[in-house]
Amino acid sequence: MNPIEKIKNKRTPIRSAVTKLITKIQNYIESNCDDVDNILELQDQLIEKELSLKQLNAEMENLIVDASEFDTEINGSEEYSEKIVSIKYKIKSYIKRREGNLNVPSSTQVWSGQNRPQLSIKLPEIPLPKFSGKYEEWSNFKIQFNNIISTNSQLSSEQKLHYLKAALTSEAKNLDY
């Protein structure tokens, strides 16, 4: 078995696990589940799988010499990466909605007895993706930027352009718009 086939054989069950995790997370979100901790645990598992996929994809990209096979693999990798970024965004939105629906006391309030509310965890903000102009960064940048900025209906076209300009670094800053 050639090295590319070995990597594909390792990657297949990971992709399957990613699909199952995404489905499970979507089901929790759609059912308006109160168990945010469980959703966050599933997200951690998803991130672990995402890292494994990135590593295997990088190994495969280094081995592929045929341009059409390379394009096919890149498209497949982008598809899974896009699904993962999308579900992460849905998780963040869901948690923000849940926090907005709860009257969560400040962490300095003292609670006694059995009626202590469970405080939710404040997640860090998702940073704006950066693009330096390197071809190998384009795919991830495009997916992240589209999920965070381009598809955000609350932003005007001018705001989206501003965010795009702010995301460009190095060589990409010199591009003509």
C-alpha cells in the first residue's frame, strides 16, 4: 500500500467521527438542550479530530505530485474544514443565545444552599482571521472569513470590506481592491 493510501485509511474514520460529532452537536442545539457542558465537551472532541485531520492532510499534501489529485484532496479537506468552522460558529452563537436568555448573576454574588445557579463559562472572542497572501493560507482564511464576516447579515457591505482590509497582512495588504 502506498503512503497516500495509508493516510487516506487513517483519515477516513476520523472524517466519519467528525461527521458524527457535528450531527450530535446539531441535534443538541436544535433540541435547545440545557446541557452546555456536554456541547462544549463534544466541541473539544471535534477540535481534537480537526487537529488530526490537519496533520494528515498536511502529510498527504507533501506526498501528492499530481495536480488534479492535489486539487481533489484540497477540496475534500476544505469541505471538512468548512463544516467544522461552521459548527464551531453555531456552538458559539448557541451559547451566546443561552447566556442572553439566562439571568446569570455576577461571579462575585454569594449563593447559599441547594439553589446555587450554575454559572456559564465566558468563551474568548473568535479573532478575525489573517491572510498574508500565501496560497497555502487561502483556504482556511476564506472559510473562516466567510463564516465569521461574509455571511453575517447584521454587517453592511462597507463593514465587511473594512473587516476584509483589516484581515490582510504582509503581501496581501498591497493588493489592489
